[in-house]
Amino acid sequence: MSQRFEALDAFRGLCALSVVIYHMDLIDSITELSFFNGSAIFVDFFFVLSGFVLAHSYAYRENLNFYDFIKSRFYRIYPLHFFVFLILILLQFTKIIASKYGGIGFSEQPFTDSFAVKEIIPNLLLIQSWTPFTNHLSFNYPAWSISIEFYLYILLFFTIASFGHRKNVSWIIISFVALLMIYFKSEILVLPVLRGLLCFFGGACTYLLYKELSHIKINSRLGSFIEVIFIISIIYLVQTDIDNKLIFASFLFMLTVLVFSFESGVISQFLKIKPFQLAGKFSYSIYMIHATLLFCLTYVAMIIQKLTGTQIASTVGSKTYLNFGNSITNNFVILLTLLIVFFLSYLTYHHVELKGQRLNKKKIST
């Protein structure tokens, strides 16, 4: 199962960068565009793609062992999660120092609200998104989806191990039941869990469909036409506010993953160029570290505001909006922030992600 879906890798990177812009709040900038205001929905694309890729990697593997499986998944995601978590703990202490000795006020006091001490253990155990009693956006808020995904790995393993060749039926049932619970607004499970179940196992079902259809050869011109249609559909849906948007998006993402898994059109070929492939390679780091950098950007803006008396940061409710003077400057700050995120993701990919994966392989071989 060594096949790589390069176009889908690039999609992951582009979606991660869109989520970064979604989380930025700069006045009179591209962050105010409808597309980026709706880009939070791309987290559901991550779930679909993860289900697709893991079904590809594990669904037909012989002698699948739970210990090796979960250890591999743990070392894939936890080292970076823990690394970023420690940085955020450190930043809380710097807020204490800044507020006590620098007179800088923050919208959230240190170790309160989304950084409350009671949220530390749930974040360390990756259960912050699984209960109504924990804040799924606490500390590193993008990690809410990682909290869901880690335990979906375990559920995936047991469907493969328990149902064998009928695993596809279990995946359909899980995804369909989650869809019904979302549609009827069931409170048996919290919404983040339902989103994960619907999209992750929907992605696994998408892989089964791909496996049945993979022998089909699609003409380049037809493939390009279909790919353009799906890109337009995604752009439209992301920026549109409609009822049951989560459900429509999940199906659109499943079909998009299926279409681009064939890599038959011109857009797929374009997505294989190096910048997009690098974005795909660093996508997990981009997704996991960007919130911390945005926290730092806000802190720096507040310090500059304190020292110069220039109004840069304005807090409305729990959000802090930044304004560095004009539209051109604000958009430049966005571009600079994206470049810094990309550079930092390069560092964390090589020094945290890969080291974690090597640690797993080292332990397996001993």
C-alpha cells in the first residue's frame, strides 16, 4: 500500500492554509472574504481524507496488530500535539509576567477560560472534544479535531478486526447514524464527535468505492472538466450559509476525494508541483502550530499598542481584531504570517513530527 495520492496531499495543505486565514482577524483584509469566513468547514475535509488514507493503508493489511497500529498512530500525531501544548503553557506564564510587570491587559486572564487549569488533563489525554463537560477549543484550539481523530483510529481498527470483509457495512452504518444524529440535532454525542464519525468513516467508504472503480481510465479532458466542477462547487458551498451545511459539505468532500484520487485532470497535475506538495507534507504542522503563532502575533500587537499608544488591537467579546493601519499593510501582515507559519512548520515537521515517527520505528525494532 505504498501508493501516494499526491493531488489529495496538496488539497490537505491548501485546506490547512485556508484554516490559518480563517483564524486570522485583520480589519479590511482578505480574512473578511466570505470564502475564508467559511473555511472552518475544511476540518471536515481532513476527517474525510484521513478516513480514506487509513482505509487505504490498513483495511486490507494482513495480520494487523492493535499494539503496532495504535503505537504508529500515536507517534504520528501526539509528539507535535504535546510540543505545541507545552509552548502554550509557557505562553500563559509569559502573560502573567506581562500583565503583572508590563501592565498589559488581555481578553483572557492567564490560566482561565479556554486555558483553564481544569482543561490540562483532558488535553493531555486528547479527550477534550469528547464530552459536554470539557472545552473542545481549549489550549491549542485546532487540536479539537486531533482529539476526535485519535480515538476514531481505535474504532477503525476494531471494525477491521471484528467485521473482516463486512467492515464496509459497519463503516456505512457508523457514518449514516452520525448523519441522522446531526440532522436531528441529537445530544447523545457532542457535535464534534458526530462530525468526525460522519466524515472519517464516510472517507473510509469512499476508499472502498475508489478501490472498486480504480481500474477505470478517465480521459484527461473529461477529468479536467469534472475537477473544475468540484472546485467551483467547494468554493460556492464554503462561502454559502445554508441549512445542514455540514451534511452537504461532508458528501461534497467525499466525492471530491474520490474524483481527485484518480488524478486524471489538469488541476490534479497542477497540484503536483513542488510548492503544493510541500504544503501537503507540512499540513499537519501548519494546522497544529498556526494558532500559537497567532496568539503571539496578538501579544506583540498589544505590546506595540502599549508602548506607542497606537490603537492596533481591539477586543470585541472573546475576539481580538488587529489593524496595522490600512488594507495593504494588513494583507502584507497576513502574507508574512503565512510565510512564518510555513517556515515554522518546516522546522516542526523535521524536528518534531519525523523524530516522533523515527522513535516509533526504533521502538518497534528493539
